[in-house]
Amino acid sequence: MTKHRSLFIIVIASALALMAVGMLAGCGPSTDSPEGTVEKFFKAVADADEATIKGCLTGKALEKMPKPGSPQFKHMAPMGKAFQGVVESKVDGDKALVTVKIDAETVLGAIRDAMLAQIKDPEIKKKMAEKMRESMAKEAKKLERARLRLVKKDGKWLISEFVKR
């Protein structure tokens, strides 16, 4: 094999490898559908990927986004990890309402742990943990489903509001 042919094969193999990486980077949820936007958002929340989170939001949802570095922003990750999938999606023109399933135990557990971490006295911490476990068990059912409103802007679906129950 000549030197030029070997170089040509290396260049072609490198180009194919780069194309494969590029195609894989484009895989996964996209903002082409309401469901894709919601999936992309929750993955970004789990990864604490601020740029992607902001890229999935508009309107009230963007306004209510916690500031990066704030305790609220840091405690968002469990919500992303608690995402279990889209349950229902209703599209009406350039508006959509998406219902998702959330593992409420994961979210509430993270909230409980963050709150308990602030308490130094072991006895008080133990009593608070018991009380919190009882009250959070009642709330878990309410948190199993979340609804998000989306709007289509410039061909992309964006989360515009987190709907209160």
C-alpha cells in the first residue's frame, strides 16, 4: 500500500468518524414536538444544563426560572431525575398541553433532605424527619402528574408555563 493510499484511508475514516459523532450529537429529544421539548427540558434539568433549560423556556416559565447558582437552581436536578415520561399531549394549533409523570418520592425526598441538612440538632432533625415523612406522603399523590403549557415559536416548541393543579 502506498503512502498516499494509507493517508487517503485515514482521512476517509476520520471523516466518517466525525460524521457519526455529529449525527449522534443530534440524536435525542428535540424541540420539533411538544413531547420532545418536555423530554429535552427534564434531561437538561437533571444535568443542570442552564443553557438548554433556558432554550426550552419562554414567557412565564422563563421568568420563574431560578437564577443559576442559587439554592433553588441547585435543587432542580432531582425534578429532572424524577421525570418518568410524557403521559398525554394535546396540541391545538401553535399551543399544547403536555402531562408528565413524575416520581414524587424522588422530588419530595430531595426537598426533605435539603431542609433537614439545615438542622444541626440531631433530636430536632429526627422529629422533623418524622413529621415531614408523614406530611409528604400525603402530598406525593398530588405531585405524580405535572402539566406544562407550550407554544410554537419560529418552528420550535417552548414551555411557556408550568400549570398549577
